[in-house]
Amino acid sequence: MTQDTAETDGTLLVPIANPETADRQLDTAIDIAADRSYRILVIFVLEVPPQLSLVDGRRYLLEDEQEELLADAVERVESRGIPADQRIRMARGVATGIVGAIDKHDVDTILLGWRGRPPRQDVILGSHVDKVLSDASCDVLVQRIKTPRPENVDSVLVPVAGGPHDAFAAETAASIARNNDASVTLLHVLESAEPELSRDEAAALLDERADSFEDVRSVDRAVIEDDDVGGTITDWTTEHEVTVLGVSRGGLLQRALLGTISDGVGRHAVGTVILAKRHDPVPSRLRRLLP
């Protein structure tokens, strides 16, 4: 029995595809939903080829295992006292089905799974993930799921660069830390040659970001000077079970920015990595025209 009618403060959408990766996504989803009083909507998107109608897709392509996957996920969420619901969506493409679910169900945040594979030509994180990041009308979290999250999360790393998505990354990290009684380390890496911030400005930035971590066990701050920003962050991930960072300044889908911070750390970091992208309802091309 689902709890779709329970009173909540928002909806967290979790598209799942198989039991192994679903469990890894749900670890994080449960932390966020418990902390923010969200309900969790779990969906499975069944891709229907053009030679079949969407109705026929349900009739001929839907398998019992897929329905069982959703039912098991909802049962796990509800066992933690979190309202949950499930949907199967028929769509011509997985990303199309996910974006449609965001709009239909008034989703606040979506948590996508990503296997961390190397980029291909014109595909950065994966065709489905790239399109959802580009088109989603909500906040997006992308969790690398090639390895399971440790059962006990004792420490969360939050790299802070001063970008537009840092605050959302900090909020997400705070939810995980509070739900696991974990400590948090805020890290800023200063490039020695041409740093964007002075050391004092970087320290002030970390102090400001620390305000997001109310009721967290402890919050440490570190300002490190190194020309290899991405490599330094990756090295620091070895001491933490979870790393949460905002996508690179300007957006995750600009290839010129990849391989520097968010993409490089996302692929090479140790442990669980979550990339955070805050939804901006004003497209960047329009913002440039605003006074």
C-alpha cells in the first residue's frame, strides 16, 4: 500500500532500472526525504519502439520483474516511515519519460543514477542523464552508482568553489550528514598562480556555507593551495564515504568545463559521489539580456 496522499513538503523522484543500482540510489533518497519531509516517487520508464503504441508497449513489453522492482523499492522506503508511490511510464525514450514525470507530478528534486563511464562523442554523462540535466524543470542530483555506498556514513566531503550550485550541494550534504550522524568537511582549493579568491575570501565563503549545516555533528573547514584543483579534491575523497559537489560554474553540459572539477571528481573520486545542479527557471541566454 502506498502513501501517496500523506502530507509532505515536496516530492523526490527516483527513476530506477535494476535492483542493484536502485538500492544505491535509495540510500541517498531516503536520507534526503527523511530530512526534508519529502515523499519519494519511484518510477520505471519502459522504452516503447515506434512500431508499437504506448498501450501495446504495456501489454507486450512490461515484465513482472519490473513491477516487482518498483514494489520492493516502495516497501523499502515505507519501512523507514517515508511516504512513497510508484509509477510505470511508457515513453519513446527513457529521458523523455523521466522529464514527463517531473512535469506531471510536480517534482521538486530528481535523483539520477550514473555509472561513471568515460564520456563519448557528444555524450558527457550518458544520453539519458545529459538530456534530463538539460531539460528538467527541477533540482537535479546525479549519483555515481558503480560502487555501493558504505553502510555507515561517518564523514561527508563538500568541495566549495563559490559557484551557483554550491548551496544546493551543501543542503544535500547536510541532509545526508544529519540522517547518518556524520561529520562534514568543507573544502576550498586555491590555485596558487591565479586564485579566484584570496585566502581570507575563501575562508569567509566556507564560513557562509557552514550555515547550511545546522544540527550536524561537526563541520570542519579547509583551505588548501594547489594548482590541481580536481586532483586535490579527488585525493581528499579518500577520507570520506560521500562527496557532494555542485556542478562546475556555467553548467555541467558545457564540455569545456568538464575534466576540470565536477566531471573529473565525479569519475575518479573514491566512495559515493553526488553532483548537484540547482534548477534555474531563467535560461542563461535570457539572463544575459536582463538589466
